[in-house]
Amino acid sequence: MQKESTTHFGFDEIPASEKQGRVGNIFDSVANNYDLMNDVMSFGIHRLWKKFTLELCGLKPGHCVLDLAGGTGDLAIKQAAKVGESGQVYLADINSVMLRQGRDRVIDKGLVNRIIPVQCNAEILPFADNSFDCITIAFGLRNVTDQLKALSSMRRILKPGGRLCVLEFSKPVCQSLGKVYDFYSFKLLPRLGEWIAGDRASYQYLAESIRVYPDQASLKKMMVDDAGFDEVSVYNLSGGIVALHRAFKY
């Protein structure tokens, strides 16, 4: 009998088949306070990280965009403004509770004809080859069970000349910053989660999952050598606490 593959869930090594369910439970728990916690734990800086990502998407009127792990829809709504009425944005998330938050926001903004909510798994994207001008995934790739499979699926559905923007927590480039970041992540962040969201464990997982996620160079290598992207540029934000990987398919 073939032994089941394993993967990381935070610092724990678990059967790969369990990760999707465990991550799903976390987002079920944090969905109602997700945007508030993003503002608190990043001191609002996540808005600047996403603004930079949006600028590097190179969106134009008429473009078709997929925002993966789009959750509450903040990035998708801004993308819709860029692609205009002739364009289309798909707001995708594997978690139904998070996607419901995003769908409700889209309805409130009057964008139901320009943003389509889709519940799907990033590893098996239900779209035709060469469908999208741009794909974004912000703070979501880290939670995917098979990251290479997801990246390959994204490349398949990108049009030739299309680009992928992966925004994710990464490794600080300065050792002293890394020590401060570790203290914040493991001592303060779980307490903030407990005080504000009533959920310490989910934010403990967040801190741990960042540490086992590929660093900037490792993710770039995976995207080029394994997933087959033709060009990848890495942009360190806030000293490498977050990195944006922009990849092209030619």
C-alpha cells in the first residue's frame, strides 16, 4: 500500500488529505472579523501592499481577471474599476463562508454584473486554457495543499502574455527586522486574534504557516523551473515581510 503524502499545517506535519479541511475550519472561524484583523495586525499597511499589487497587474479596460483566494472581495472590487464595464472579474475562493462575505460586498457595491463569485479549488481551476489576462492571489497560496499544482493550474488558464501576481508573507531581508517580526508574530499576533476575533489558534497557525512557506528565492524557482512560468520578478515589501512575485506566461 502506498504511503499517503504529508504536508505542513503550521509547524505540524499532517496527511495531505487533511489540510484543506483544517484550513477551511480556520477561515470559517475568522471570516466575520477577517477585514478588521487584517487592518489591526498589519497596521493598515496591507492596503498599500494590495495597491502595489494592483499597479503591477497592468489591467486595462476589457481585461478578464481572476482573483483567487479573494475572500471578502477588496482586491476584486478595485480590479473591476480598472477593467471597466467591458471587462470581467471572477472572485474565487474555496471557502464558502469567506466567499459569501465577498459576494455580499459585491452586491452592496452594485457590481454583480462585473464581478462573478466562484467557489473553486486553486489546484483544479474550472476554467478553459488561455482564459485570463491576469490572475492574482493575495495571502492565499500559503494555505494551498499542493502549491505547485495550483501554480501549474494558474499558468494553464492564463492567456499568452498574461501575468500572475502572488502576494504573500515572506522572509525579512534584514536579520534584526526578522527578530522583531518573530516576536510580533508569536507573542503579540495570537493575543490580538484572541482579543479581537476570539480566536487565538487561527492566528498562531498564521504565524507558523508563514515560517514553513517557501522564501522568495525558493518560490521563484518553483514558479520558473517547476510550474513553467517564463519570467518572474520579486518585489520585497516592508523589508521582505511581504513579497510580490509577478510572473508572465509567454
